Amino acid sequence: MSDTDRPVAIITGAGRGIGRATAIELADEGYRVCLAARTREELEATRAATGLAPPDSLIVLVDLAQAQAPSNLLETTLDLYGRVDVLVNNAGWAPPRRSLVKTSEADQDRMLAVNLRAPIALTRLAAARMLQQGGGAIINIASTAGLRSPALEAVYAAAKAGLIAFSRACFNELRGSGVKVSVVIPGLVDTALIPPNKHLDRTRMLAPQAVARAVTRIIKAPAEICPVELVLEPSRNPERAR
Ligand SMILES: NC(=O)c1ccc[n+]([C@@H]2O[C@H](COP(=O)([O-])OP(=O)(O)OC[C@H]3O[C@@H](n4cnc5c(N)ncnc54)[C@H](OP(=O)(O)O)[C@@H]3O)[C@@H](O)[C@H]2O)c1
């Protein structure tokens, strides 16, 4: 396959954690990768880890809390590659756990924008392009917070529950079209999103690479295999008895 025939994957939040691991996996699988987040140094480190030099890797600096960011990201990708085959809506954000009444409006809006509005907009735009191309895959990274609704995570849980509902609806709407939509729902993953906490045993959390492998398997599976949702819990409970 020549370089220009290689499929293209957009990975949001590719600078660290699950996004970086997913970018590395997809590069290993032969994808050209578009790496999106806000921090250039982290994206450069991810690019180096993929072994893909420009133009087989593209860095796009975006703040997905901004309303125009999804369309800018898609346009930038299409300007360079002229196609998008995979979208991994992975970027996510939450402040340290705190009660709803102590959550600022700015944090509330950022959580909803990054975890829900941006993935919806990116899915809407990318799906249109994938339908024209005749196929593709969209993987949304939610969280078990969206299933369990834990205290002190109300807005984050609402955003992730919304992303799960949105993904299921997109699966229903796009089934049979050649565009896969799947939502991956991890429990605790050992990344910078989870601050140090003496009540958590990090060695029992999922590794970001485990989530990345699951994402890649869904993408690589034959068209007729598309888990609508995949819940990934660590096999051992990271929560220490109090
Ligand atoms: N870690 C867990 O236990 C866990 C569990 C379940 C689900 N998840 C979900 O998994 C996904 C990845 O999380 P992670 O644990 O890998 O977190 P992480 O290590 O903190 O990485 C988050 C990535 O998202 C990017 N990001 C954050 N805000 C952004 C914004 N406004 N615009 C663009 N990019 C932004 C970050 O880059 P910049 O800061 O440079 O922008 C970073 O690259 C998230 O959706 C998260 O909700 C995580």
C-alpha cells in the first residue's frame, strides 16, 4: 500500500494516556494519524512514539471546549489527507471530584463541551464524510461514571451518560451504512486524569494500552462485528477498603 492509500485516523486527546496509546496502536496497524489536543509537547512525544513523521502524522492544536474546534479539526485533516476513516473521540476532562454546589459554571460548561458537545459535533461531521467514502469507524470513549452516576462527579457523569446514549443512537442510525459506531466504557485507568489518591491502588487500574487494544480490535473487526458498547472494568478492584 502506498502512503497515500493508507487510511487516516483522528484521535482526540492524543497527547497522553488512552489517546496516546491508541495513536500508537493505530499507527502500528497502518493508519496515518491526526493527533489533536492542546499541548504541543505532548503531541510531539506521541508523534515520536508512533514512529510516523509528517505527513503521515499530523498535529492539530485544538481546545475542544471551543465551539469551532470540531469543524476546524476536521477541515485541517481533510485539507491534508482528503479522507477520514476512523474517529476516536477520546479527549475528556474533569476537575478533581467535588460536590455539584461547589462546581463553577466555567468547569460545568467545559466538562459538557469537551466530554459531550465536541464528540457529538465531530461525529456529525466525520460521519457525513465517511458515508460519502462508503465506510468508517467512530469510537467514543465514555466512562463507567456514565453508568453508575457516582456522587461528586455529577456533571462528568451526565456528560458521559449522554455520550453513551448518543453513541447508541448513532449506531442505530448508521447501522448497515458501513460506518461503525461504538462506545467504549472504561472503569479506572492509570492516567493523569486520576490524581494520586491513597484509597486507590494504581497497580490494579487498567493500563491505557488495554483500552487502546480494545479500541483497535473494534476498528479492525469485520464490518458485521460492531460491539454497540464495551464496558471495560479492571479485573481487580483498585479501590482500597477504608
Ligand atoms: N483515566 C480513567 O480512569 C478513565 C476512566 C474512564 C474514562 N476515561 C476517559 O478516557 C478518555 C481519556 O482520558 P485519559 O484518562 O487518557 O486522560 P488524560 O491522560 O488526562 O488525557 C486526556 C487527553 O485529552 C486532552 N484534552 C483535555 N481537554 C481537552 C480540550 N479542551 N481540548 C482538546 N484536548 C483536550 C488532553 O490534552 P491537553 O490537556 O493537552 O488538551 C489529553 O491529551 C477521557 O474521555 C476520559 O473521560 C478515563
